[in-house]
Amino acid sequence: MQLKDQVALITGGSRGIGRGIAEAFAREGARVAIVYKGSREAAEQTVGKIVAAGGAALALQCDVTSPEAAQETVARVRQEWGRLDILVNNAGVIQDGLFIRMEPEAWNTVLQTNLGGVFNFCRAVAYDPFVRQRSGRIINISSVAAEHVNQGQTNYAASKGAINSFTRALAVELASRGITVNAIAPGFIETDMSAAVLNKAGEGLIKKVIPMRRLGKPEDIAAVAVFLASPASAYITGQVITVDGGLSLGAVAE
Amino acid sequence: MPTQTEIYEKVSATLVEALNVDEEDIKPDSTLQGDLGAESIDFLDIVFRLEREFGIKIPRGELFPESIFQGDPDFVQNGRVTEKGLAELRAKMPFADLDQFAADPQVSHISDLFTVEMIARYIQGKLAESGKN
């Protein structure tokens, strides 16, 4: 077990990639706090599954756009388990639309959730406990869409590009205290969030642009998150690791 | 109000925790940066810990001014602090021991002003001030 006795907090942990990470962390011996916004049932199901497998998990409702709620959520986890070692900022939303028709509301929601949520939770853990205990792992979930953009995603691409820069900048500030800050940039992963995009694009296109000829699974991302949370990655910080089956290499199959 | 020795001991214990150094390494004239290896994030941590430890509020930039002169030519010339600059330093950091620095006022030596003793003197002043209120 690579994360034995550690405590992890995962935002957007009830479904998709977040759930995959929560389950993988629990299998490695971590106690996991699953932070969800609206999908209580899914969060409780995930907790139930982890507990049934002999792990420890907790579901906490929190809107990541609220700095106060983020502080309270972190406090609750520390109260429950007395420590916090790993933060995974995974909560994210899409509100796609061509820019000339994009309402400020769609821009603000995406930026406030995807980027604001990262700020709020990093701020809630950075000094106390991470700086004070001289250890901690922060893993931000970005996207290949930050660098390899799609139409209709000015807001989403901007939020994920900002997460990559933020990851590097924060890594520099916290490195001397033994805290690592990294990001994972997933490609097309089979989740509720990507379902609409996939339906539109169709299987054929997917196979054409992904050299590995398959969609990613939440487990593909979770395995890298486990690595970034484990002692094996102690000397890695400020990196954005792309996990996309080769999608971003840009080769198109004939 | 705690005695001078009590304050010094508490400051010293705070630095042991914030800088991860051994207590034996901490002398009254140890400089935070040069001798104890403090970095910018450590200065912030020290401020937070001192606030908690002594129950005081340390306004931003009061104990560790982030940039004392902002490159003002009245205060700094050819890498040296001018007479006017020294007066400014004395006004902003009355708790620092400036006599030795004034003998050879190179800007690069300003970090040497930040010693363990200086923090203890600052805290003492702060506590005396709050005692009056």
C-alpha cells in the first residue's frame, strides 16, 4: 500500500475521474474525503463502495467556489481524521459555446469553479497544515484542452491553462517546505462530462485521433494520481503530466 | 508581561519549529537568512507563529519590511544606503541594531539586521505597547 494512513481530500470526488481517484487512493490505504456539490447520492454510493471494501471514506457537500466553504470542509476533514496529506483539485465543469455567443455567466461559472476552486482549496491547505507540517501533495486535474484547444471552449481552455500556470507558480513557492504541486492533463476519458462530446464526435473519430485507439478510463488517471501522491514522486514538482493515449501528439490515423 | 528571557526563549522555540533548526544553532546574533537559512516563505511562517505564540497582531511589513527602499535614489546610491536612508531605517525598524550596519551600509547587508535578538526586541516592544492599552 503506497498511501497507508494518509488522508486525502478530493473535490468533485463523487463521479467520473474524481471517483476513480478516490477509489484508487482508498485501495492504497488512504482515508478519503469525497467532496461533492450536488450529487449526494453518487457521493454516498462511492463512500459505501469504499467502506464495503474495508476502506475509510467520508462524503462532504461543498461548493468549491466559496472560500469559506473550502476552509470549513478542510477543517471538517482534519477534525475527523486529525490530519491532511493530499489534496486533489478535480472539481470542474464545462459550459461550451462559441465565443461570440458566450454569456458572461458561462465564462464566470467555468472560471470560478475550475480555477477558483483550485485557489480556494489550495489556500485552505497551503499554510496550515501543509507548510506547518513540512509536507503535502497537491494534484490539480487539468486537461489536454488547455494546450490542444477545441472550438466552443474558450472558457474551459482558459481555466485549464490557468491551472497549469498556477501549478508551476505554487510549486516554486512551496518546494522548500517539502510540498509538491503537480497537475494531470487527461485526454478523452469516459465520464459523464465527456459523454456529450463523445456522442457528438462518434466512435470513429475517437479512434482516428487517439493513437491508442481507445478512450481513457478514470483508472488511467487515478494511477497517475496515486503516483503523484506517493513517495515515488517525491522529487517531481510543478509538472503537468499528460495522460491521453497519445491524443495530443496530433497524429491522425489514415 | 513575560520577562526578557522568557520572550527570547519563546522566540527561539518558534524559530526552531519554523526553520527546522537545532536549538543549539540559535544565538542572539544569528541572522535569519545567513545563519539559519530562512527563505521568504519562512519569514511569513515566522510572523504567523509569533502572532499565535504571543497573541499579538503583526501588521504586514512591520517586522520584516518586504522592500525597504523600493530603489529610491534618495535612500540608496551605488549599492549603499545614504544618510537619509539610514534615518528611514531607524524610523521603520526602531527595534533593529543599526550601529554596526551604519559603519558599512551596503544594501546587500540589510538582511544581516534580521537577527534572533532583533525579533525578541520587536516582540518586547509590541507587548509593552499592548500592555499600555
